[in-house]
Amino acid sequence: MALDADIRDALTRGLSPEHLKVINESHMHAGHSGDDGSGESHWRVVIAATALDGQSRLAKHRAVHDALGQGIIDRLHALAITFR
């Protein structure tokens, strides 16, 4: 399965977001540090989830990382997260 689908599935299962966008930004980093040539190294997630309400920014980031799990995190070079 493509990494975008894995990210989407993991976040949907783990956080039941009301809004979720998974954006592959790898093309903007081609040739830079961390670009492994896979075209799946740099990602942006835009998420709104009731499960994150009332948490600090750090706690929200940890919750997203926990929902993704180590298997997905290990496949990423960079993950930008925007909370709505």
C-alpha cells in the first residue's frame, strides 16, 4: 500500500478525525537531505480531531505519532502537522 494510504488509515483508526488531508511534499525536496528517491520522504498532515481537543501542541504531535506507529514513522524523513 502507498504511504499516503497507510498514513490516512492509521490516523483514521487512531484519531477518528473530522478533517484529514495527507499531502506528499517530497517533490519539493528532491535532491535535498533526506530525499531517498522514493518520492515518499516528506509529508504534511492537516488534521482536526475531537480526540485532540484541549491538548497542548506537544501532546497533539505525540498523539499523531502514536496513531501512526513506529512502522510508518520509520518510513518518513519529515512530517509537518497542521492542526485545525
